[in-house]
Amino acid sequence: MGRAMHKAFPASLAAAAVVVAAVSSRAQQPPPMLETLRVQNNVYAIFGAGGNVTVQVGTDGVLVVDTGLASSAGALLAEIRKLSTGPIRFIVNTHAHPDHVGGNAAFSGLPPDPRGVTPDRAANAAAAIADPLQPLNIIAHENVLNRMVKALPPLQPGQTGGSERLRGMPIDEYFAPTKDMHFNGEAIVLYHEPRAHTDGDTVVLFRGSDVVSAGDIFTPDAYPFIDLAAGGSVAGEIAALNHILQLAVPGHTEEGGTYIVAGHGRLCDEADVVEFRDMIVIVRDRVQDMINRKATLDQIKGARLTRDYDPEYVTPTSFVKADQFVEAIYNDLRRAGLSGPPTR
Amino acid sequence: MFQFRPLRLFSAAVLAAVSASPAFAQADFSGHWAPLFHEDHPERLPGPELGDYLGIPLSEAGRLRADSYDADRISVVPEYECRPHAGDYMMRGLSNMRVDAIRDPVTSRLTAFHLRMGFQEMERTIYLDGRPRPSANAPHTWSGFSVGTWQDNVLNAYTTHLKENYIRRNGIPASDKRTFTEHWVRHGNYLTIETVITDPAILTEPLVRSQTWVLDPTQQMGRDICETVPEVPKAADYVPHHLPGTNPFLREVADWYGLPAEATRGGADTMYPEYRKKMGKPANPPPAICVRYCNCGLNGGGCNVQ
């Protein structure tokens, strides 16, 4: 989800596919202001590149969860290089939206020897294209790959496919409920959260560092973007948040302990996820109650069922406004009887 | 060549002495403090009645959040069971307090006051060393991030980065967007802390409350460990709450105390004395004798609630 990007999902993916052009065109623009916070141990969170980015560094190299907007790729790489000059070995995409996969193409164009990498080079499309090999693995649930491939522009006459066309695609996809990794001395578990924010959401648990990277399932100061067109559902969103709560163990006085990197917004812990989960459950119940009383969507919107939460979750720049949130819940609940609840 | 100049040396000594000590008499808040409950006793000890929003400058959003509150949540949702008071409410709840003065080991300059509360072992630091605030991306905590400054011998503290909590323990929420300012004033063995909460999501005006403490050097503060235990089986996607317009408990406070129902709904007007002239008549007359919370001890013991 990108709160500054009001685009339909397939159109956004198409935009992500022409990332090289975007990287070139923003060469004249000032770089975004990024901020890095150490979360715990060797896991860091980088804010301001679009979606939040989680970075794990160590002797094995660098693992990055999400790569922000394409236009932020150079600045993001520079920020990562402040943490480690080691090779970027893995990217994990939590889902397919362009503010989380936008930097994939630029990152996959990096030469394997990090000593030759500079932010300018990462931002330079020509340098990216010069290396046809993808020196890192880009991991995501298979639904992410499917949606990104489907969003590619059709081949033009005389144009061939091949590695260049798939640059930045998460071709190291997984289809099982979980995927285990071990990197930089700690276990990393990827969990597929079915039909939550989208149908391809991955929650990443850094088990040794006790950090969860949640992607856009969790946005502490914005209503969730339940992307029904991309397979999301309110039941899956709640189930995914409950799963994050299962993974999280608070420290003394019910704070700290497991830290959660949200898809957007500040660094959080379990208590923040609880508030967010409860808000969604309560609004869902209110919408369901009005559906049960045969209210129309317009009547439900007119009832302003989220007016108590709007001051906390809506700002003038919010991607998801109150009506959009309610409409997504309404449409999902209306169809839920046909599709049933999501299963893990 | 070095020349001994008595006058310059004397000036330097005076300057050093002045700069090493406060420019004015800063109060020392360190010690054990016991809360006094002569202010707002029913709200702070047994707890506020459901639906009592009197004196709270609630916004429309805050009122609906409070109306939706179902007290079952604190037992049905395990994550709420051991949730402590946040930095603003902990100064008001039923908790003894120890204040430690933190000093620079080299200069002995006061750098912070560290607070430890009896309830849930909450800790809080008010920094006095001028450190910058964390960024907007930093985690919020129950205690928040407090920075203090002196105004004569009054300590003014400003706190940000708070987690969502409550303004009253009857469901009136406190959002994570709020901040609060405190004014710590010591009068001999008494300490008064005035708290001014600003919450753009829940309140339409700042909420001003005060609490008084007495110095209690013999106070013992033991452990207060809370263990989360699932108490009630529930569906994973169940959160207790009342749908809008369905909370059956909201009129109780008006009926029990003989108050106009409209007044109990709160709002900025209800904070001010002039409101009594326009608040209207209650549906029921006030009871002839006290019937609720008439003789309460600590933790509500002895309350003859009917």
C-alpha cells in the first residue's frame, strides 16, 4: 500500500515493471529522506522509502524485506550500505504492491561485488542493465510472482522475453504455508497469510532477533488497505493480525519484547497490533450488523461507522479513507458467504 | 610567561561555583510518595461508573469509543489483562511512587528523575539533560518520553510517544497521538502534580487534572507481577464491544446519582462551573443518602455498592 499512490493495483504493477525508466527519470529529483532505526540485534528498519524496509545484516551478507518505491532505490541502497557493505543476498517481498517491490529491479541489477557499488550506480539504469545476472534471490509467495508477471506489459513485435524482462521478479517463490531460512546466524521463518491484505502476504519472523516484519497487514496509523481485487479479505486480515499476535511475546509490563516492523508507520510492539486488530474487528461487526439489518452501502457509509477511529487512522494524505475502508469490508462481507473464510 | 593575577583567579572561582549549582532552588522530588485520594476519590479508587463522562472534554469520536467499550475486554482479550496504566494515568491511579534523582557521576548535576510505581512495576524517566526526542518512527511506550525543564522550583515535564491507553477506566480512551504536560510542585512533605492532557483524537480541549502525594519514608514497595492467563474461551476474531446505540449501561450513572443524563455524556462544557446553570434537571432526584462508594478503602474494599 502506498498512502501517496492512488492507483489501481494492476496499473501500479505495470508501473513497477517499468522501474528502470522510473529510476532514470527521477535522477533529477532530490533523494527521499530516509531514517534507519535499529530494531533489535542485527535487524534494522528503514523508513521513508515508500513501504517500510527491514534489513538484517551479518557475516553472511544482507537480507532485505521489501525494497520500497522504485524512485527510492538509490537512497535505500545508500542507507543499507551504512549498515553493511556485504553482498545483498536475499530480498523478501511481503506482497506485490509497488511501494514494497519497487526497488527490486534496481537491486537485482547490482554487481555481486559490493565494493563496486555506489548509490549513484544503483540509481543508474545503465549500470543495472549492464549486469544480466541476478546476484540475489528474491523471495515471495507464488501469488506475488503471479500477479507481478500478469501485470507486465505485453510483448511488442520483435521483443523477446528472458531474464531482462523478469529482472526484479521474485522468481524464488514459495507456495507452502511457511518457508524456513537460516541466515546471519539466525532462523528466519516466512509465513504466508492467506487472503489478508492481498492473497500473497508474507510475514517474516526473525526468530533470534525477535522481530516480525508484517508488511501492509499492519499499518498502525492508517486503515488497512484490504485489496479485494488482489485477493485480500477482512477475515484473512484479522486472522493474519491474530497470527502476528501469536508470534509476538511482550516483555515486562506488556511492552517491548517482540518488535514489529509495520508496512507503514512507526516501529511497534504487540500492544499496538492489538489496538489495530480490535479496531478492525469492531468496525467489521458494525458493518455486519447493518448488513444484517438490510442496510445498503450508501446507508452504511452515511452512518459513519468509523467516526470514532477516523481521527487516529485518517489524515489528509491517507491512502485509505474511511469510506474506502468501510466499502472494502462491506463488499467482502457480502461475498464472504460464497467464498468462506480463508484457510492457512 | 605566566603571571599570577589574584583578581582573575577569584573571578574564575566564583564563576565555577555559580555554574556548578542551580541558578535557583530546584526542588528535590526524590523519595517515597504515597498518593492521597481526597480528589476524585470514586474515580481513582473503586473506579468510575460506566457511562460517566462528566468533566471530560470528549469529542464525538471519543464519546463513541467510550460508548462502545465493554469491560469484558480486559478479561476476554488476554493482551489486555496485564496492561499497565500509561504515563499520564499512572500518576492518577492507585499506586505508590518512588522517585530517584539520577545524577551525573562526575559533576553531580541532576540529569533525570526516575519514577517507579507500585502498580505493575511501571517505570518512567523524566530527562533533564536536554536530550533530543526520539523520531516519529520510534516506538511508543506506556510511559512515553518525558523531558523536564525548571521554572523556578517547579518542574515542568512534557511527554510524547505514548501508547494508546485510557483517560478514565470506564472506557474513555486515550489515543497514541496524545501528549501531556505536568507541573510538579513540592510544598514541604506534600507533592502536587498537575497533568494537562492534549489528545487531538479524543478530546476537544486540554484536560487538566491534579493529584497530591505525601512523603512517606517508611513506604515499602514490593513486587507486582502480572501473569497473563487466558480466562475465557473465545473465537479468535471476537473482541467484546457494544454496537453503536446498544450499550445498556450508559444511563446508570445518571439514574444512580440523580444527574441529568445529558451532563453525564461529557464534553468541554461540562468541565466548567457555568455548566451547572444550564445542565437541566435530572430524570430522577438525587438519593437522599449516599448509596454508592460511601465508605471505600483501598482497592474499593468496604464500598457499600448496592
